[in-house]
Amino acid sequence: MDRRNFLQRSAALAALPLIPSLANAGARGAAKTSGLSSQTITVNGDRLNGWLAAFDRIGRTPTGINRVAYSEGDLAGRAFTLDLFKQSGLSPVIDAAGNIVARVPGSNPALKPIVIGSHVDSVTDGGNFDGPVGSFGAIEVARTLAERRMQLAHPLDVVVWQNEEGGTYGSRLWAGLYSEADLDKVARSGKTIREGIGLIGGDVAKLASVRRKEGDVACYLELHIEQGGLLEKASKKIGVVQGIVGLRWFEITITGFSNHAGATPMDQRQDAMLAAARFTVAVNDAIRRVPGRQVATVGRVNVTPNTTNVIPGQVVLTVDLRDIEQATIERFTQQFEQLGREIGEATGTQFKFARLTDSKPALADPRVMDWVQQSADTLKFTHQRMPSGAGHDAQEMSHLGPMGMIFVPSVGGISHSPREFSHAADITNGANVLLHAVIAADKSLR
Ligand code: HGY
Ligand code: MN
Ligand code: MN
């Protein structure tokens, strides 16, 4: 199904009849999970993909999807998502961190919750699938369980994390992986994290109330598009994620001296742009010189005064450094700082390194990988185990309990782009694997 008729599956599919609230499923004596055989249970793929088709217009601009955290597009995306929760009989609340959380009671309230979810904020000029597939897939799983009157033993928390793209803030606030200084960092929308949390309905004064510690989560499962091309290349339907790369974002301020572009001889310049250009090439060379899967990207550059006839006096650029090994990240951090000193020396400029965000590499729990794999086998979907080159809230959630992720193919391996696309059938497959993995986790973790 191509993009055009994907969009024709209008919101009408989404406007489905309301069902009584799930929140008091227990009160209505829902059948326990020993009711229907979980073999027969499947999600409503048309409904799920209808939601995604309707969501495509939210925050869409001529250059792509812009639901950047704390922006108008994000607020609209969160409002749409809250409506989906309610349409699906869930009772969402905004926690102090600004995450959207809905709890479905389990038959044994003494058990820790199984948590499923993802995010709905996007990068600048991004796509419609990175985040919403897992967020709406989680809502669909909860709705399907209720419609089939299957109550888990564990409570089930459906979560839409805030500001995943700016550094997995919503989940880091649950896991306590942040500092007070982080809250004053300026997000892509121009608001600080602190301002953003207030804007989306959180309460910075009460962040302690969302804090969980290791063992507070029975299991975390996240459905997500692969954002790479491995599944498509291998013609596999499901990715069983083994681990998520660690990532470190630097903001580097290079200070030179603004001067006249015509009257300043070439050997008397402190050209911040020249230093930035040399540094960008040197970072790329350093990363590629060593065999491995490490990656580094200079993605954002701001030049001051950014004027044709003035030698740039300042450049602020970012580096996104990732690898599955933390030691590799540390090693390249040293190398980049050394390059800054050397290039600064050679160009008469100063390099100042600041850390924007740091997420540690995280391994999926072997049991959770097995539940995902067994679910794919039950549903007869081909699958392969694989790493995640993208960062996810799941890596922060791995500090609170056993974590696992389910990948579905990205067409052409494209993501963080308006050309990001995943087929409806693949999305439905992923949601069905999530559903069965949740049921398996519930049975095994009792
Ligand atoms: O940047 C990432 O890897 C993720 O999409 N936030
Ligand atoms: Mn994502
Ligand atoms: Mn992303």
C-alpha cells in the first residue's frame, strides 16, 4: 500500500465506538487471562493504522512532520493521543514529568506493572512513524485485551514518553538519570526542559513523585520502527532487539574573531568556520579509521554572524557519538577533545565542549527477547536478533526492570526524514507480537 492510499485510510477508522472504561475492568469481572486462548487473540490492525493515518496531518508542514517536543505540533500530537487513550477506554493522566500514563488494573495488584509505550514527539522535519507506531500500538494492545475481556495478572501501564527526541527525558525522569542542570538545558523548541515540562502539564516541583527504582517495573516492552535497513535487506518481518547503543551529544562552541572578509589577510585570521570544517572532517576520519559500528555525526551548525563578507567569529556545532560499548564512547570523547585543542592551536580559535545528553548502552533481557521471539514464532513471522543504532526510552527503562524491543521494517531503511514509511501490515504484525509478548511476560513473571 503506497503512501497516498495509506492517507486515505482516514480518521473515520479511528472514530470507532467507545467501549466502557478499562480502568474498572476488574470491577466488571473481566475474564482472567485463563479465558480465551491467547493463540486466537489479535489486534485490530485497521484501527491501529487508521489512527496513524489520521495522525499524519498533526504537525505536518511542507518540510515534514514537526512535532518537536514542547512545540505547537507536539501539543497537538499529545492532544490527539490523549483522545485515543480515552476513545480506547483508558484513563490517562499526565505525570509530574509530563508523560502520558494510563494504568489498566491487573487481577493481582501486588505485582509490579508491565510497562509498554513509546513517544509521539518528532525530530525537525521528521516522519510519522518514529514513536507513534509504538505508542498507538501499546494503546491498541490494551484496547484489544479489554475487548477480549482478558485481564492480566500484572497491572499494565501504557506510557507515552515526553521529549524522547531531545534526550529521552520522560523515561530518564522516571529512572532518575538526570541532573538539575539538565532541566535548564534549552530544547529544540527553544524552551528549557523545565519550561517544557510545565507547558505539557507536568510539575517540576513534584518530579520525585515519578521516580522509580530498579525492580519497580516487572518488564518494559517497546514496539518501534527499525529506522535502518537490516530487516528489509534480510526480508525479515520482526526484529528482536538485543541491545541499544549508548549515545553522547556534544555542543561545541568554537570561538575565533569576526573581521572584514576583504581587508584581513589570510594569515591573520581566526576563522571559526575554517576550524569547524577541519574538525568535522577530522571527526569523520577518526571514527572511520577504527573498525567497528561506532558512528559520529555533526548535525547542527550555527555560524555567527553568518554573513557573506564577515569572517565567522563563532561556530556552535553538535556531535552525536554512538556505540554499543561505553568504553568506545569514552575513547572517542578523549580523541575529539584532543582534536579540538590541536585544530584550535592551528587556527587561533578556542574549542569549548559541553555535554547535551548521555544515554548508556543497554542490553535487552534474554527472557524478554525469548518472549518476543516466541510470539513471532506463534504468529509465524520471520524474525532476526539485531542491535538498535537508534536510541530509545527502552534504554533508560532497562534501569528499572527487564527490557525488550520489537522492530518492524522501515522502507528503504529511512527514518528521521519525511520519507520515513512502514507498511500497515508490518505495523499490525509488530502490534500482534507486542500483544503476545505482554501475555507471555504476564504468565512467566507471576
Ligand atoms: O536519536 C535517536 O536515535 C532516537 O530516534 N531518538
Ligand atoms: Mn523513536
Ligand atoms: Mn527518533
